[in-house]
Amino acid sequence: MFKSPLGFTDHRYTFFYDESNNHRKFYINTEKNNYNIDNDPQRKQSAPTNFLLGGVLYKDGECKADAQELIESLNLQSTAKELKFGAVARGSFDMILKSAPLKKILKWLLESDLYIHFFNLNLEYWAFVDIIDDCTDHCFQKGELEFEGIEQFREYLDIHKDALYRVICADRDRFLGLAKEFKYPFIQGREQDFIQALYEHVVQYAVEIFRQQPRPPQDDINVFLSLAEMLSLCLDIEDMTLTLDHEEGVLVDGLGVFYQNRGSMFSGSKHIFDEESTVQDDFEKFNRSASLGSLDYQFVKSVDTPLTQVADVVAGLFAKYFEFIQRKTFAELVEIRGSLNPQQLEALELIKALIAKSDKECIHFLFYVMSMSERRKHALFMFPENNSNEI
């Protein structure tokens, strides 16, 4: 999944990173049918399940942009030791778009020789999609599925991963109860019983949405019926190697590997990370096992590194954006976008321009792992001009 980009060997980039929603571990609670990140009673809503690693970069060893000058021009409060996303914008993503300091930073980035980069990971989606990979492989090996090519294969996977994720989100309490019953992801020896229970769960959900009034579009119902059919073909499955893990309930055991993979995608570049003790420990382990090879990287104190502070703003902004995309329905996104005032629309256009600028330089700068529905919502909200027939 994580491969080094091809065709960009002429440039050596210098990446500055910060992260947002770094939960360190992601697992199912033993007492409740929710996640460890939901344990904070002070939260007014569930914790965001997307982890974002992102920031800014420049190429060929030279940066003309003066980040310190930008920070000083923002006139932050005297108590602020450094530039942080929370110092320039707060609230939901649509409210963030009203921030004048944020707009100033976006304009500065757009006019500078810097690019943005991010890796957005939907932890909940990531935690369960291996079920679909294992089941698809099982059906293919049995001759139950045939594909005309890699594109059709990828589309089949995406559709069914999206369907499973939607089933999970529709009744998280019930699904996580099922997962805990089988000690997911450590389901070794009970693979067939797990798939049987999941099949019944999906069928029940399909029946429930069929009975809804008004009834969802038939294509929507067919997706869940297709998921149920695939699971029914896997009731004799014996090998779920991709799904298995060694610890009951633990879905993501540390995020250091994603830092490593992100760095490895640009192995010929330099990578400057904000200090993060658990990640630094992971990097030391990777070094001892030679996993990082000759990767050029370092960890720095953000207070001493202005571009790392700018990276904090970029990471915070896009973490808020993808959380917003994840939580809202298609209808809600259409309504919110239609209600944006000129100030908000201007900020959104600046974000779009930054995305276009960075994507033009290298399509691998902007990377995300999330459901097909989320990707569609991203396209509809950020680029409605390309989706006018749907929005």
C-alpha cells in the first residue's frame, strides 16, 4: 500500500511534520461498546477517529519563505510561546473558515515556495477493512469471484469496504459488541463463527433499511445485499491472516509505523518531525531492525522551528476538515456549503488552491485512507464544480 513515488527523483524535498488526533493506541473498551478514545467525560461528542500527519515542505534544499516573519505578523497573544492551530482558529470546520489569521496564513502559503502535505487515516475504517480483503481473497480462490482487471478488483474492494464501514457506523454499539464477543481482531479458531455472526448482522441491517420510510435508493440497498452475499460465500473460511492480531481488542497498536511509511514514500528527502516520545522510540526500534535504512530524519522542538509551527496549522486545519467530512451526511454537507458566506468561501478557495498547487507538484503529497463515501463527500464539498450533477 505504501510505495515510494516514481518519477520525482530529480528533487530532494524537505518535509516539516506535525500531527493531530494522535491517540497513540486505538482499541475497543472492555466495559463499554466503544473505543478507548471515548473515555474522556469532558468531551461533548465522541472523539475524532481520524489521525492526520501533515505540514509543509520545500524542494531542492532552499526555502525563501520567512516563517518567523509570518508568525510575528500574526500578533499572537503575549502568552503564546509559539504558533499553534488553536491560536488562529477554533470550532467546527465551517466556523474555522471565518478566521482572518487563518486566511492570512493560507495566502502566505499560496504565495510562497512551500507546498502542503498530509496523510489522513480513518482509524475506525482501517481497523476493520482487512475483513473484506480476507473474504474477497477467499471467494477469489474458490472461484466465486472473477475480475476483468485490477481496476474492477479495486472497485469491488472499495465498494464492500465502504458498505462494511457504513454498517459499523449505523449501530456502533451493536457491532462492537459482536466484535468483542469474538475477541476481534484475535479471532483465530473462530473465523467461521465470526463470519456467520457478521453475515447475520449485515442481513439484519439490510432488512432494517429496506423497511425505512422513505425507502433508500435501490442501489444503496443492493450494496448491503452484495456485502451479505459475499459473507455468505465465506461461511467456510479458515484463513483470515490479514485480520488476525496478537492482542484482543487492540485495533491500532501505535502510530509510529505511519510516520515511517510516510517518510519511506520519499526516501530521498529530508523529514523533520515534531518531538513525540512514543514515535521517537518506534523510530529507534525501526533503526535497530534496519527498517528505515538510510532515511534522513530528525525530531525537533517546534518552539525553535518556525516551519514546524506552520506545519501545526496545516495539520490542525486538515484534521478538522476530514473529521467534518466524516461526521456529516451528504445532505448536511450540501446544506452547509450552500450557506457559506463570502468570507468562508474565500478561505475555502484558498484551501482548494493550496491543494491544487501541491497536487500539481506531486500527487503523493496528499494521501488519505478513508472510505469511498468519505472520498465522495470530500469531492462534493471541496470541488462541487466537478460534481455539479450530484450536488
